[in-house]
Amino acid sequence: MKKIGNWLMQVLRGIVIGLANVIPGVSGGTMMVSMGIYDTIIWSINHLFKQFRKCFITRLPYLAGMANAILAGAIGLKAAFARFPLPTNALFIGLILGSLPFILHEMKGTRTGWQGALLFLLFFGLVVLQKVMEGETSTEIVLSFGEVIKLFLLGVIASATMVVPGVSGSMMLKTLGYYEPIVTGAIPDLLHGLTGGDWSMVLHNVGILLPFGLGIIAGFFGIARLIAFLFRHWKGWTYCGILGMVAASPVVILMNKSLYENISVLWIVEAVICFAIGVIIALLFGESTEKAPDAAAPEESGADRQK
């Protein structure tokens, strides 16, 4: 029974991460941090080929939760943000801010100094600047060899949201004008084509999502190894940068002008309730910190180097 409970908890965590991955301004990596599974995911990626059964099969519940959440989120969240933008965003702001105590706990015993403060401000500013430069136009995707290469590179860029807390791959896609055609366009259209038997629509959207997905996989492994290296050698400073990006995420969300259109007292009350729910969920998930077998050792040696 306990094993089933742990499996269901992993699926739920995967759902939270998957939902975060389809929301511009919200980072799936931040959700991993808030739920205490960040080290585990990084370890699993870097040891996938050496210990495939342990790293893949035992993490399958996370993948199942993420996949279902991304599919449902591409459809459901579009409607939620359209009908209840302020309460929905408040929920995710609560999830983000609820992760801060966990990050601060992880930073204990590491060296930061003025360099850490500078990194915090730098990465805070970069996330806000990314939002300021965000484009409002969408791009209609016409498949060609050049477009397929571009979709692959977009996947590599977007994969940062899977392993770097505070960085939103969805927001990066919006900045480049590809969020609507990929996330709220190709994914729902693929499902619509499959259910309606429109195979030309299916093939077109597979042609969009396949190179994009392959890019995510390629970037996923490369970025995960980079993060593991940074934690091994400069854990405190790395967390300062992460903290800056996490702290900037709520600011970025609140910069959306659409949140304040047709605002009402009821929406404000609902937003406060959703914010509180988000904080509570993040704190509850963060209480159960799951460590990978070998993940702690390299990080401890990295911390020692900074002392």
C-alpha cells in the first residue's frame, strides 16, 4: 500500500511539473525544486544509460504525470487562463513562492558573498528582461527543411525549463513567437485530428512536434550535465542564480496586462485563496525530499570546495 501511495505521489508531482511546463513565466524546474526532487531528476538524467532500469523505469510515474498534464494543460489551461486569468496565475505564484524556503535550506553552508548577490541580481534581471522583450505575434508554421531545423533548435532552448529552476521554456517560445503554434496549436490540433480521423492534420502536426520533441530530448541531457557540473563545483553561487530566477518568476507573471482586465472583487478573493493553496501545496511537496543514491556525494564535495 505504501508503494502504491509513493507511486501516486510521483504521478501527482509529474502532473504539477507538466502543467508548469505549458505556462509562460512558470518553470518546471522551479516545481522540481519546490517538491524536493530536483537532485533526483538531474541524477536520473546523467545516469540514464549507466543505470537504465533505475533511472527510467523507477521515474516512469513522473513521466506519465508530465505527459498527461502537458496534453491536458495545452487544452484546459488555455480555457482557464481565458476565463479565470488572475486566480489561475495566483495559484502558480503560490507554488513558486512556496519553493523559496527549500532553496534557502539548500544554500546553507555554501559560500555566496558579493558574487552571489551579483548573480542573484543578474539572473533576476535577465528573467524580467526576457518578459519585457516578449513578442505578442504568433507564427504560422509552414513545414520545410529550414523550419524543421528551427523547430529542433527551439526544442533545445525550451528544454531548459525542464532542468533549470526559474527559466520558463514556454515564455521563451512566446518571445520567439512559437508558443501559440506549438503549445496551444499543434498539440490540441494533433489530438483533434486523431479523434476526428483527419490524417492530414495529424501528419502536419506530427511534423511540427517530432523535431521539437527531439530537440527537447537533446537539450535535456546537455543542460542536465551542465547543471550537475555547476552544483559540483559552485553550488552556492549556482543556487544564488537560481534564487534570482525563481524570485523573478512571480514578477514576470504579474506583468501580464491581461490579468487586470475586467477584474472584480470576487476574482481578487479567488486569487488570494488560490495563492494560499499554491503555497500550501509547494510546502507539502517540499517536505518529502527525495534524494538519488549518488546525488548527494558530488554536491557535498562541491560545497567543500567553496568553504
